[in-house]
Amino acid sequence: MVKTLQHTFKVALILSAIFLCRLSAWAQTDWLELLPGANQLSYDEKTGIQRLTGMVNFTYQGNTMYCDSAHYKAKTQEVWAYGKVHLNKRDTLNLFCDSLYYNGKTRMAKLWGNVRVRDREYKLTTDTLEYDARKSRAIYRYGGRIENITTSEVLTSRVGYFNPNTEESFFRGNVVYKSPDLKMTTDTLQYNYLKHRVYFFGPTNVTQKETKLYCEKGWYDVQTEEGVLQGNAFIDQKPRLIHGDSLYYNPKQKIAIGSGHISVLDTAQKVEFRGGHFYSNELLGKDVLSDQPWVRLMKSKDTVYFRADTLIHLRDTLNKTLSVSGKCNVKIFQDKVQGIADSLYYDKASGFMDMWGSPHFWSNNSELSGDSIRVYVKNDSIIEKVHLRYNAFAANEVDSGNYYNQLAGKEIWAFFKENELVKAQVLANARTVYFPTDTVKTDTSVVIDRKGMNRIYAADLNVYLDSGEVTGITFIRQPEGIFYPMDQLDPQEQFLQGFTWSPLLRPRSWREITGEW
């Protein structure tokens, strides 16, 4: 495409060389040479027109013109050429048409009827070509075709402007460019030779092998190969689809930058990134999203959403996800588990997710916290276990927030089944407060009888849960405790040191992550 656009200036410059002279000078014998072959020369005194007919040919400054007949009016400096018109410039360029008109005073020329401009490499074909020698501007208005004879490149449009003075050309109306490996359609295309840039306006589609691009406005630099797509822009490189208000790409540096409603979707890995700003470095295999970014991991059983002020995605050479990290105001949402933290790191290959900076993790009616949390994940969405490290704490709401089962220790391992907490293992300095129950079944109802409160200390302990209720506790080494009946509860003993319960911080919906309320 670039060579084709560059050639349009060569055509315009050569047309300028052909028509630039004032036709008043054509009457001077030292400027124009009539070659043998014309059958008849006549002069009409009333009209002041000289006529040459029958195999007319003459030369001017190395340019040769052939036609069946030529008329020249000296007073108005007008020239008409008819029938098989052929202009040859030093055997490098040939121009053909059925008829030609040139006005030496206005320096305007018009060629019509099967117009063809051709050199050794390119050919311009149109029905009518207008040329303004004062502005060195050529125009076709009724459809034109430019093709590279050697490479099979073709550009067609309804209107074409060529302006060597400003070194610009315009193509408008149903612009189509084709080459063996690329096709582009647009409404308007402009080429600036000084800047070496192609600009396109209106709905633009580009297809190249397995890549498709679309925009409503943009530009492309033919030297650096960088470009910008604007207005509902997208790049479809299956299985990866990038969409945004504005997309910049530099293939030499392997850098892509997007802004405004950015979406990066990988249908093979079923992962989607969104944000207001996007930066990608192919050499580093790194994507950075900011301005309210979020990521969605789509799985058959469940979908996981992450959000942070900044998200960083690392990929391998096959564009497969290696890791996802989030910085500041991290939120996680899945139907059965949720979490928040200041920072997050998810290692896909190892299947773990680290959370730190006041991390909290929720499952059903349980809240887990610690100095840091490591979540072990299977298939991107199935929680297998959670490791609370240092100042570990787990709270479990019972009786609609009237009481809380609590676990505390140096570290806690929480085990999950189908993303529901079923077991907790407290290691080192284990402490618990829990409210045991008896279940009384009748023919018509099930009554849960809250017996009282146990407050127990041990080296280690295991807690077993079902649907958020404690079903059993195993104490390991040196248990000490006390039981309070419900009517003798001491409010000061109901909570372990470090107790936290933060329902307002808990993400309640995936819409809270995406902002799509």
C-alpha cells in the first residue's frame, strides 16, 4: 500500500511536467517540433483554430504526443487532442486517453475517455482526469484505479486528488486497497509524503492474514510502521481481541497502548481484561491496565473477577497467562468466595494467589484475615485451601450476627470443598470461641438449640464446619477452656483479641467489580 500511495505523487509530478508550460510558447518553433506523419494542416480564420489531422505527433522538451487530430487556438492558448491520444515522457511514462483539452491561460487540463497513466511499475486508470497546472493538482472524480503491475497491489476509489506541492493525496468514496496479503476498505484516505503518514477517516476495515482491524479514524506511519486506531477501534488477532476508544501500536518496538474503554479478551484462555488505560510490551510479555481495571476468568462452573487500581498481566511466548498481579484496592468476587487486599499476586502455573496489605477473605458466613493470605486455586476458579499467615483470624457469624464463632493463632489453614469452607486447622497458640448447638428434630421442624459458649486455648486445633456451622472441634496438645451457659455469658469473654468483622468491606456482586450497575 505504501508504494502505491507514494507513486501517486510521481504520477502528479510527471503530469505537472507535461502540462506546466504555457501553450503560448508552443507556437515558437524552438520549443515545439512537429514530427513527420500528419496528413493535413489547416487554419480557420474565423475561429483562429489550427488543425492537424491524421497521425499527428510532435515533441516538446523530451515529451512526445501522438493523436489522430489536434486543434490549437493561439488567441486563447487552447489545445484539443482527439482520438488515441498518447503522451510519452522520455520513455519512462505513458499517458493515454480518448480526448485531451488544455487551456494555456487558466493552465487547466482535462483528459477523458479511457484515461491511463502508466510507467514501468504502476498504472492509473480512470474515466476522466482533471489537472490544474498552477496548483500542480490532478483529480479524478468518477472512479479511479491504481495498480502495481509487479506486486498486484490495487487501490480503487470514487474520487482521487494528487497534489505534489503539498505532497499530499486524497482518496474518497468507497476506497479499497488490495494486495496479496492485505485488504483495506475505508471512506477517505489521505497520504502526506513529508510526514510519511497515511490518514484514514470513516469506517475502516483492514484484514491481513489472521488479523482484522477496525476504526473510524486513524493514521499509519510508513517509516516507523506505527499507527493509531480511533473510534470504536479493535484489533482481532484470534484468539486475542483488543477493543478501545483509541489504540496505538508500534510493531518495531512491539508496544501497544490503548485508552478509553479498553477490553482485552482471550477466547482460548477464557480471560478478559478491562480498564481505562492499557499498555502492552510483546518483548516482555507484559500487559498493564489502569484507570479502574478489572479482569474476569471465565470457567464452566464459576467466574472469578479481580479488581485493583493497577493490574499487571504477564504472558509467555505463546501468549498464555503466567501471572496476574494487582496493586492498591484489590477486590475479588466469586459467587461463593470474596476477598479484598492492598495487593495481590496470582501465579497461574503454580495455582496460588497471594494477598497482602490488610487482606480479608470471605466464604459463606465466615471471614478470614491475617498479615498475609495465600489462596490455592485449581482451574482458575476452584478454591482448594487458604493459608492465613501470622496474626491469623477466622470469624463465623451465627444467629444473624448475635454471636460469632472465632479462631485465632499464628497461622490457620482453611480447607474448602466446592468453594465452601469445611475445615480449619489452627497452628501454634490456637484459641477459639464457639457456640455449640444441639439439633432437635420433630415431625414438622428442625430446632437448633444454642447451648452456650466455649472458650478454649490449645497448642493446635482442628475445626469442622458444615454450611457455615461448627460441627466439631479436635484439640491437639494441652487444651484449656471454660464453658459459659447462654444465660451466663460474659460480654468481655465473647471476643478473642484481634476480632474483626467487616461486612461492609465485602464485595457483594460482580457488578461491584466491573462497575456495570
